[in-house]
Amino acid sequence: MPVADSEKDANALIGALIVGLWNRLSEHQERSKPFRLMRVDVPATNAGLARIALIRREAIDSFREGLFGDNESLDLPERAHNALGVLSQMRAMIEGTRDVAERTANSGEADDAKVLLQQFRELTRIAEHEMHEAVLSCVRARRPPRPVMH
């Protein structure tokens, strides 16, 4: 946490982080308000590709860490479990892409970054969908069962 100059500043920071972030995240518990990853403009170069790959990998890591907290494992609904499986596979592909793009950023080799950046837009869409499905699945599982009317 950053150091605040006063108690008022500290309360404002905590309010912005906790209340603001929580309220924004709780909006995504509805199907009509899907989760969206931050949009970033990067140059169509290997360096730009490495940057967006790092951002997307960190987003997937943060989502997983936020979901699991301090737990090593969770008993998740099947749909959430499947979504995390897709996100794990995506993370591996993204990290591999980042590694290659970073190593070749200054090599002067032929650059397929433009095509890969277009594919990253699609990966972003899929990641957003899977994250949102995981959230919705967990929300449904948390709801108390509806009473059965006879």
C-alpha cells in the first residue's frame, strides 16, 4: 500500500480501492455486464506484441489469484473449472508468444507481429468470455437453492 499523508487520504485511497473496485467487480455478476480486459494500443512490432502478451498473461494470473485468494485449490462449479482450464491453456500460449517476441524484439528478423496482434484481439475476447463465465458460474453456485413449491 502506498503511504498516505493523512488519515483522510488513507481513507480515500482505501475507499477507492476497496469500495470502487468491489463495486465494479460486482457488476460482472450479471450476464448483461460482461467482464472486459483493459484495451491497450501497442505498435505492430515484436516489442509491442511482447508488451500486450505480458499484460494479458498478468491479467489471467491476477484473475486466478483473485479467484483463489490464499487457497491452493477450490471446489469450483464445473463451468468455472472448465473456464480456468481454457485460461490456463491460453496463459501458456500467451507466455510462449511473449517469450519469443521479447527475444526477437531487436533482432531485425521478419516480423509477423501485425498478424499475431490481430489474433491477440481474438484471444482477448475468448479470455473475457471465459472469465465472465467463471464468475457467473461461481455466483450461481453461491446462491441459496430456491424453495420447491408443492
